[in-house]
Amino acid sequence: MNMISLQHLADYWSLQEITTNLVVFFNLLGALLLGMVVGYERTYHGRAAGMRTYGLVGMTAAALTSIAGFPELWFGGHAPNIALADPTRVIQGIVTGIGFLGAGMIMKDGLNISGLTTAASIWASSAIGVLVGVGFYASAILLTALSVVCMMWMSRLEQWLPTRQAVAVDIVFHGDVIPRRDVLEEAVQRLGYYIAWGSLTIKHQEHAIEWHFVAVAHSKEHCSSLPEISQMLADHQAVASFSLAYARN
């Protein structure tokens, strides 16, 4: 068989291939939208994984699952004995290996987490490679386009939608100060936030007490900015030092 004949190349863009790729595309689009809905709940509550991460993961999973239903069309339909080679094992190895690579991109610094969307995009890139490898070129192009749109524009959509920003707060009190929960909670409330007490960590070292927690805004429109929170803490007599950062990245 002449592997570079025009007929051989045209088989990758046959009507049946294009129709199947269209079905895969709608699966991708549906998974992206549904993943975004789930991710918005996390975004709204200021969690690290948001609409982009959930959307990319859902869409990638849909891509890998969808093509498994059309093995007779893999490689342009030129592999009738594909079951003997079992490319699904290769795909499984790729997905597993890329999963470990993506995990290495996730960084946690105290209460701040970064790299989740990068890890999800790496996994999406592996799915693009799989689609190209089995000859689903149109699906690979569409997955690439949806991934780029998701990563470039989804953050703007998140900013437009109602959300509650979360701030990671680290406070070191003076050695003679015993922090009181009610006083701190009242001060945070005045700034438009509430403390997620499940995130509270208390340390005692070098004769000083440290409190680490996440403060979540009641609403995006009625909460103080980081400079305003910083000014409040700097003026507080009980605070020796502090650090602030957005809890999701």
C-alpha cells in the first residue's frame, strides 16, 4: 500500500470521518460547558480550581472517551486488525504518564495553590496528540481551538460573573498578645469578609502566636482590596507582621 497516495490521505477526510469528528466536537463542547458549570461553583466560593480547570479536564476526558467508540475509523479506516495492536494501551500509558507530569506543575505555597490550569492544559495537549495520532485531525483542531479559547478568555468570564474572592492571611502577633476569635472576626467583617474557620491554622514559635486562615468576601463589589486590608493590619497594635495573597491562582 502506498502510504502517501492522495487516496490514502483523502480517507482521513472522508464524509464518514468528518461526520464522526462532528459528533466528537459536540461531545467536547458539551463536556466543556458542563465542566464550566461545575467549576463556577468552585470559582464563586474562591477555590483554587475554577471554570478553566474543570472545563479543560471535562473536555479532555470526553475527547479520549469519544474516540474509543469509533475504532474502525482510526488511522483513516486503514487498520482492520486494530484490535490485535490494541492502541488503547498506548493511549492509557500516555494519559497516565502525562498525569504525573501535570501533577508536577501544581505548586502549593501555604494556602495558595497555582498551576492547576497549567496541569489541565498539559493533559489537554496529550489528548490533542492522541487525536492526531489516530487520525482524528478535525477533532484535534477543534479541541485545540476550544482549549485556547478556554485558557485565554475564561478568566475574563470569571471576572464578569459574581464571585467571592478569597484572601490567604498570615498574621504574627506580638509575644504578649493572645488573639481573640471574636475580635478578629469582627475586624474581618468590617472589611467585607468572613473567615473560613475550617482553614485556620495556629502556630506558636519564638514566643509569638501565628494565625493562618482564608478570608472569603461576602461579595465582589463590597469588599476591601488587599492594600486596604494591609493598611488595617499595619495599623493594628497587636500585629507584629503579616502577609496577604489571593488564595486562588
